[in-house]
Amino acid sequence: MRYRISEAAMIAGTALFGLVPDARAAGPFDGMWNVDIACAQAADGAASYELKFTAQVANGALAGQFSSTQTTAVASVRGQISPTGDAVLVVDGRTGAPIYTVGRVSPGTPYHYTANTHFTATSGSGQRNELRPCTLSFTRM
């Protein structure tokens, strides 16, 4: 019995200090992904735009951040990818230049939408569900 306790303590200690990889198995979608959100011109004439950034998937949970270097535009994307590759992702952000926003709202206005997506081992795609047409594309790095 003493051997098992010592072995468990050693494993826990080395995991605590990062000397061994996480004991949990990596999920089929875990890793870094390139993200491309491309939104077509909106019905009210708001200009098309594209956001490119990276996201990480850990234990099936996707999380990524976009931040413009030129405007107030920011976005975060998050969601859980099911074992079959399906996910409803949530996008929260703040608008940039009014020319790109439905209703020409002020820069920095909060927004929120969801997107139905599907992932394979190397790629993913999906569509925005609310307000304007946008395509989400994912490529595993």
C-alpha cells in the first residue's frame, strides 16, 4: 500500500510542476486553429469585413480573441465542440468603424451573436445565426 501512495504522490507532484503532460487524453480537436470570420455586405449597406486570428481548443473548448490595431473592433469566440464536431459558438465583441456596422452604430458598441459550426480533424466551418450573413472558417495549425 505504501508503494501506491508514494507513486501517486510522485505523479501528482510532477504533474503539478509541469514535468509530465496532462494526464487527460487530448480531445480530437485540441490544438491551435486559424480563424477567419468573413461577413458579406449587409442588407442596409454596411460594408463587408473579415477578421483573422487564432483560437485554441483544449478539452474540446474553443476560445479565441480578435483585436484590431486600427479601430475599436474586438471580438471573442468561445464554445464547446462535441465529439462529433458540432458546436454552437458564441461571439461577443465591440464594433469598429460605423461603415462596417448594421445601423451605423458608434464605434465600441457591444454586439453578440451565435454561429452553428462543424469541425473535422483539420478544418471547420459555420454560419452566423443573427443579423447579417457571415461565414466562419477554421484551419488547424
